[in-house]
Amino acid sequence: MLAGTTHEYLIRLRDVILEEREFTKVLDMESLAVAMQEKEELIQVLAHVNVLDEEDKEIAGIIRHENRRNAYLFKATLGWIRETMEFFGKRTVASSYSADAAMVSAKINGRLLSGQV
């Protein structure tokens, strides 16, 4: 990483966070991994900054906001994936009743993702 000012690092971090969201939306995992690596490096560099200029505080606020938006996107997407996996993992064949009204378990486990027909 090239040496720069705190302001330049903050601007680049903001841009990387925005790129990260776009890569996520289009499912470009390779570019996302590169962006995440650069983001981690920028955060490591900026971790040593103790005092921010007034103009940099505004950029830091934007970075915080955009990073939280990305976190919400990732969390919501993960929840959606979990719900989808639960749906496909549920029993698709309901239990039935025998002639004497006793419940009979289905022979099929009902998992759509089991790989069995």
C-alpha cells in the first residue's frame, strides 16, 4: 500500500466500502475478496490515527454509515439464505392417519435437498 495522508486513506476506505456493496449485489466474489482485503489493510493503517481533522470527521461519519449499510445487507442476506435452507429442509410429505385413526409417519423424510428421489 502506498503512503498517503489520513484524508486520502479515508477517501479510499469510503470508496472501497461502496465497491464492496456493488460486488456483493452482483455476486462478484473474487472482486469482493480483493476489496475486503484492501479494506482490512486501510483499517489497519487508520487504526494508528489518534486525532482527525474537522473535514475528516465528516468522511468518517459517511464511512460509518456506509459500513453499517453493508453490514445490514450482509445480515439480511444471511437471514434470507437461512430461511430458504430451512424451507427446503422441511418435511414435504405430511404424516397421515391409519384406519384406526393412529398417526402413520411418512416413509419419505421430505428433504428436497437430500439428493434422493
